[in-house]
Amino acid sequence: MSVPPTLGVILAGGLSRRMGGGDKPLLRLGDKTLLERVAERLRPQCAAGLILNANGDAGRFRAFTGFVVPDSIPDAPGPLAGVLAALDFCAAHHPDVPYVASVAGDTPFLPHDLVARLHAARARDGVEMAVAASGGQLHFVNGVWAVGLRHDLRAALVERGLRRVGMWIARHNAAEAAWATEPVDPFLNLNTPEDFFAAERLVAGEGGLPIQYSSEP
């Protein structure tokens, strides 16, 4: 199937508590920042462009080529607020684009076929959203979302106080697309210094740097 026009968003609005705070996507992994590595993998997959969801002073992301979009809901309620910000931005600035693809800002080994396979799963199940999976685990924030869902998501966040991504996607019967975890899990996210050290070894070639992920486990 052809991939529908899709806007990409890198979610970088978290507080990075387990990494000691600060902007985790700006940490360097090898010769590039995490943000650069994530953007390099996602940008070619999103015909409508790429934005960054981050709060606070946007100037610290001046190296990012694209709009920096903050949460529209106060108090950093979590990744769903970043997804909502992206859906609202897409509706306002790209009214002809029907989907947003979101990824975590600390996943430097994202698959090159992420958006295409998420859309295929969504179309297969006849639903408005799909999320990635690997190793028997769902990766809730790595997904595609119909822009038309923004009203329901805003109501869930503001009126019902919903914060858990899994609870919201369950309401919409989200489709799943699964990837193999060898030679490395493409959704490896760097939450702790130990995770970061493991990723550094991968980048340095100790254990193989992932190139493509196109087959299901």
C-alpha cells in the first residue's frame, strides 16, 4: 500500500529523571546527538515533514531543522500531551495531512520502515491508530495517529485526566506492528546511564549496528 501523507513528531517533552534530568535528546551518542539520530531515521519516512515536541526555551534545540511545538496542556502530563500538540499543529498547518507519526526522542535505532508498516497495520485492522511492538512489548508512543482523533484526545486529557497512553489506545482498538529484536531491539530507548553505555557499544560496532528492520519476528 502507499503511505498516506504523514507528519512526523519527535517527543522530547519528558523530564528524563532516570538519566539525571535535562534534555536527553541532546546527549551525544557517538558523533551525533540522540535527536540527530532519531531525526535522520524518521524524517525520510514522513512526506509532510518533521516537528519536535518540547517544552521550555525552544532555543536550546536551534540545531533542529523544523518547528519546535510545546504541549498545549500545562504541567507536562506526559507523552499524550505531545501527541495532542502534534495533532493540533498538523490540523492547523497541514490541513490536507491526515496522520501524525510519533516517536520517542531517545530511540536512536528506529526502523527505516516504521511509518509504512504502522500504516499497513492500521489499514489491515481498519482503525485510526497503530503502535509498534517488539519482544512481546508494545511501545505506545511509537505510533501513527489520525489527526481527527485530536478532539477525543483533548477530552481524555482535560476532562477525564487520562495520562496513560495504553488506556487511550485501548479505547480505539489500536493496531500493532511487530519488529524482531535482533541484532538489537529497534525500539531500545535510553532511560538510564546503563542503557546509554549499551547504545555506545552498539554504535562503536561491539555487537553490530542495526541497519534495517523490515521483517516481522
